Amino acid sequence: MAYRGPSTSGGGGGYESSYLERHNDSLVEELSTKVAALKKVTISIGEDVREQNRLLSGLDDDFDSSKGLLMSYDESDWES
């Protein structure tokens, strides 16, 4: 229902205005609940991203260590 401004007809304008106000309050409450849920999801995603970045950084360090260890061997060490 679209808001059409104050009612100019008889005594029913107060009721319509009151109805619209309650309806708007209900919609605001609904939106507020959805925003709060979205905020929780967003925070959770951020925490997951930070954790995954930490794990990836650790893997990068492990691969660098392995690369250094493998490069320290001379090819002649592999020939018997």
C-alpha cells in the first residue's frame, strides 16, 4: 500500500495514519532483524577469511622451507 499523504476525507484519516505507522514500524523491525543477521554473517565471513589467510601464510612458509631444503642438495648427492 503506497502512502498518499494525509487523508482529507472525514474522520477515517486518523485510523489510516495509525495503520500506516504500525505497518511502517513492523517493516522497520523486520529490516532491522535482517540487517542484524547480515552483520553476523559478514563478521563470520571476515573471521573465516583471516583464518584462511593465516593458514595459507603458514603453507607458504612450509613450501619455502621445503624448497630451500631441496635446493641445498647437490645433484651429485642423488647419484649413487
